[in-house]
Amino acid sequence: MEIYELKPQKGSKTTRHRVGRGHGSGWVRSSGRGDKGQKARSGGAKGGGFEGGQTPWYRRLPKLKGFKNYLFKKEFQEVPLHKLNVFEDGAKVNLETLLEHGLIKKLHIPVKILGNGEIKKSISILAHAFSKSAEEKIKNKGGQVERISK
């Protein structure tokens, strides 16, 4: 086989469908745009948000009130207090042990201990943040609370 014998695969090359180019083409009268109407005219297609002159939904919605601190928002991995009962009495719990037990998913995202449920054991826990109720419950059981500073 020589290079001049190469041809594209059959059916891979199709000619462009040129509409409105004479009677012989078969697409002469309305050129595939249907009969009359706004969309049959040139420049007739309106934008995606156009609702026929009715005020579009994005202008009818009420304006969002208040301040949302999206840029400097702090996201925490939250661990409920009752899930810390998997550790033994007197254990020292840090981020690595929380990750090993599947209570958090990533080490680089800050961890907050929430006061949901009761804790039955006295543990020393190291985390970025604690809710007030969680801190009180841990200290009442004889445990210790240490905060990780950034």
C-alpha cells in the first residue's frame, strides 16, 4: 500500500448540509426552520432566560438578605461526643487516632468535637475546636481538653 492509496473510512466524511441554496437541494422553502413564527426569522432565537416578555425567574426571586462569609468561612470535620466511647479509659486521642477509627476523613481539615450524646470514659483529646457542652462533659468525666493552634 502506498500513501496515495489511503482513503478515509466509508461514512466518516459527510458533506455539510447547506440549506436555502436552490430548488435542487430539496431545502429551499423554509430551510428546515418550519413555518413562520419568531424562531423561523433571522435573529429570532431569544436567550436562555427569555420567558416571552414575562419577567424571568432570576429577576422574580427575592434578593438574598444578610451577609454570607463564603470567602473566610471555616469548615470543620465534626465528631459527636458519643462516638468517642470507642476509645479505652484514659486514652490520649489525637487526629491520627481519630483517622484510624474512621471518625474523620482527612488530617488537613480542622476537627471540632460536638456535645451530642454522653461520654462514658475519661479521655484526653486533642482537637482544633470544642463546643461548650462537649468541653464540659469531657471535664466532668475527668478527661482533658487540648486545642490545636494553627
